[in-house]
Amino acid sequence: MTGQPDIIFLLPDQLRHDFLGCYGARFLRTPAIDALAASGRRFETCISPAPICVPARASMLTGQSAQAVGVMDNLHWPRPDRHQMGMRTWPELLSGAGYHTAAVGKMHFYPWDVSEGFAERIIAEDKRHIHIADDYDAALKAVGYRKMHGREQRGYGEWKGASVNDLPDDLQVDRWVAGCAAQVIAAAPTDQPLALMVGFPGPHCPYDPTEEALARIDPERLPAPLPQTAESASHRAAFVASYKRGWADLDYEELGAAEIRRIRHHYAALVERLDEDVATIMAALKTSGRLDNAIVVFASDHGDYLGDFGLVGKTYFHEPAIRVPLIVADFREPIEAAPAQPVSLLDLYPSFLKWAGVEVPGQVDGQPLDSPEEARVFVGATVHGVMARDARWKLVRYRNGSEALFDLGEDPGEQRNVVAEHPQVRARLDTDLVRGLLDGFAAAHADKKVAEAQADADHPFYRRGWSRPYPARP
């Protein structure tokens, strides 16, 4: 083994923190993830600043905010000439530092089979991307199966996206991803450190566990959803319209208590199965002899409303969408801790580089997880709205014209919009919001900078025929 640690990054899709035992859930069992938390640091508050699949992943990959990297919704991806601008992904930098880099499962890259710096990829894309001819698609077809739209599964339309998956156990997508990840660990070269990212497509919708997994969860023990508010109701028409499109083909015009309970039941069953898949990967690390030199990171790209505020999925900046689990277990020196200060998914990029002994680029927005600043304000942005959040307060604004301020210390369920009651807090967060957005926009347009306009007098800029370098590099 090498002196550098193996870095194992486990990233389920759309996993809320409070559906894990180590974050207080008592209605399901997640022993493998709980054991991981007991071996390391469980961050109480980790924020996804851009709670949509692709923006969150592009930000984690490049270390820059959504507004800086220019990925604001699921139809964006970083520019293909980013290398000319000095923008490198963390797997590119770790590969250059001697790591064997591998990605298994869902990455949500465009094109879907591009490497983005990973030397090895085994691909199982989003459960909604049924037409992508990835490795999972080939594995299904090799034994007579195929990817299916949720509406082809039992109960999907009737139960508002909560369906039953009848594929053989080893072909269910998260289980298949875990098996492939275990194979990558077993086959990884022993003369190189390993940087492995495992992207689980679940528990993202469709909420499609097996009958057996459903039977293990008592739906009566599930927590009730947070009530709808006037502020959250302003988003409901757009939410309903989005899910009526072909990717989901669901009608959420009516979403009652029984339907929400069923969605939560199916989601909880998927989380329990995910825990078994995490156990498979941890066992592979131990069998391979790599565990004692590994740092294992467990997080998610964003959460899921699961009926909170009358919504399903993510997109907006309420806590169920932006709060994600974050566990960092360094098996070289296990320490159990639960840091109180909030952190961000953007902090993963500089942390990966620091652990690997790689210099962190200056344009990175996050901070290493072992030394986060106190009193941080997290600025988030998507095409739908913007957010400024500190440890207690959250200011949000949306393109539909709504604005809200929440006192998370007194009102963690975000039931009272107190924007009119605290003008000084609003003004303070507004200043941070504008600064964060402008910094991001400046970074996003750094390619256009003409620094030579401030050059010394003998520079060729001042003479005819000078050619402007493009894109500019930081």
C-alpha cells in the first residue's frame, strides 16, 4: 500500500439525512451507515447549495458553486474547454497525483460516458434515463431484461410514484452498482492509492423497492410530513407541471396523507436496502486489505421533500431539499465526532485534494472539512431561485417573486415567514447573497478577462496587431 490514503466516496441520489439511524431515525434500520458514522465524523448540518441533481454534482466535481461553474439546472454541464481555463476536476488532479481513479454507478455527466478524469468507469445512470445504453443496460439485456419507465412497474400511477420492483435482486440497480464497486475494489492495483466514487441511483424516484423490503418497514411509525405554507404553496403549480412531463408522467394535483405515507414507506425501504449495499462495499474494503488506509465519505447530492410542504423531490431551498447526510470516516485514525458548525457539499473538493496531498486551486469555493470557518454564510443558486443561509437564519428568493426569511433556531420546520419582522437580518443576509452571486458570476465569466489592459507600458497590448488570448486563465 502507498502512503496516500484511499478515498472512497459513496453518493446516494436524493437521500435526506433524517432517514438514517445515525441522524435520529427510529422507524428503519441502517446499521452499516450508522457504524460508519460511529467510526468517524458525522456532520450534523451539511448543505447542498444547488439542490438539483446536475448542478450539485457539477459543483462537487469542480469545487465551484453552481453560478460559478455555470450549471444551474439539469440541462447544463461545464463547458468543454474548461481545461483551457484552468478548471480541473478532483479525479483529474488525483490521477495526476498517482491515484487510480474509478467511478461506478450514476455520475450524471454530459455526455453520459465522458470520463471527467476517472481512469475507469462502470456506468448505471439515473433511474429515469431508461434510454441510455450504459453498462447496466447491457447487463440487463444480457440476461433477458431491460430498463423500464416507472409507469411499467406495479402501483406506479396509482400510488403516485411509489412502485414495486420485480427485477431479480442482483439486477436491481443499487445492488448491481454495489456489486460492481466491490469488484473494482478487489481488482484495484495495490501499488497505487485508490480514489473510488460510487454513485447510487437510489433512493431517487421512482420509489421502487421489493415487496420483501417493504414488509420490513412499519408505515405507521413514519414521521408525518411538514404542513404546506403560503410560501411553499407558491411553488406547487410549477412542481405539479414538472412531474406531469414524460420523464415522470405523474399527477400530483392531489397528494393526500395516505399517498404521502406510502411514498415515505417505499423510500424508507429503499434506504434500508441502500444500507445493505454500503455494507457490501465496506466488506470489500476490509477483504482487500484497504480499509485500514481508507477515508470513506458518505453524502448525497440533495434531499427529498417526501410530502413535506405538499411537495415531492427537491429543487427549492427548504431544509428537506438542502440538508444532506455527511459522514467522514478516516480508518487510519478513527475518531467519533459530530461537528456542530454547518458545512457544504462544496467542501468535499478541497478535502479530497488535501487528503491526497494535492494543492488546492485558488478558484475553489469550499473549505477543507477539517478546518471550516465559524459563522459561514452559504449562498445557493439554481434557475429557480437563490438562498443565503447561516447557522440560524435562511433568506430565499425565487423567480416567481416570493421571498422568505426563516429563523431555523426557533422554527426548524420553516412554517413562519418572518421577513417583515427582522429587517436587519434580512439586510445582512441580502448583502451576503449579492456578494456570493456576484463572485460566482465573475468566476463564470473569467474566460473573458483581458488582464493585459492593465499591463506595463512596453506590453504588445498597446501596439497594433496584438492578439487577445482566449479563454483567459486564472
